[in-house]
Amino acid sequence: MLDLNSLNDALRSLQNAVLVTQNEEMMNQIPTQVREVVEAGVIQNFEFTYELCWKFMVRWISVQVSPEEASPRTKRDIFRTAARYGLIEDPKRWFRYTEARNVTSHAYDRKKAEIVLKIAPEFLIDAEQFYAELERVNV
């Protein structure tokens, strides 16, 4: 049985960060520097939660299916396998999240930040669904 506490905590933190940035009235009232710090928090939470999600997929596949199915595999392979076992709905969405995560691992600029800020709420929905399914099948 996997300990899901770290993933649950990451999801809650991302959810809080996304909720704050979706409050347009509040975001428009805070100074630009503070807004940028809040947005950076969303990006950091996205990165951390994304990393935990795919690593939990690997762990579950390794324990519940077989170690050979989990390693060594590309993230795309892991997402396809996770979808095959019902952990996630659509691996193609997770491919997009990988692309967004890769954007953040290189040089930072506003355009790249906007990509992640736009995709973070979508990712949150899929990550929460993954967590719910993982919790259901975590035996």
C-alpha cells in the first residue's frame, strides 16, 4: 500500500494556489510584484505535483502490475500504462502536462509562465482524478 499523504498535500497546495489566481478581482488589486510571486507559486506547485503524480504512477505500476512494466520507461510509456490500468483517463493530456513541465525547466520568461498558468487548472482536475483513482485502487 502506497502512502499517498505527500501527493494529497501537493494537490491541496496546488488547489489553493490556483484558486487564488482565479480570483481576478483580488489579483487585479494586488501589486504586480505580489501577483508575480503568487503566479510563481502556482508554477512551482504545478511542477512539484506533476513530478509526484508520474512518480506515483511508476510506484503503483511497479507494485500492482510488475517492476518491468514500470522501469525503465519514458513518461509517455508510463502515462499510456497508467491509462491502460485505469489510473488516468487520457494519456495525451498528460503528454501536454509534460510539455508544460519541460517549459518550466528551462529559462524562465513571462510567455513560458503564461503557458503553465493556463494549463495548471486543467492539470489540477486530472491530477485530482488520478489521486481519487489511486486512492480507490491502493491496496
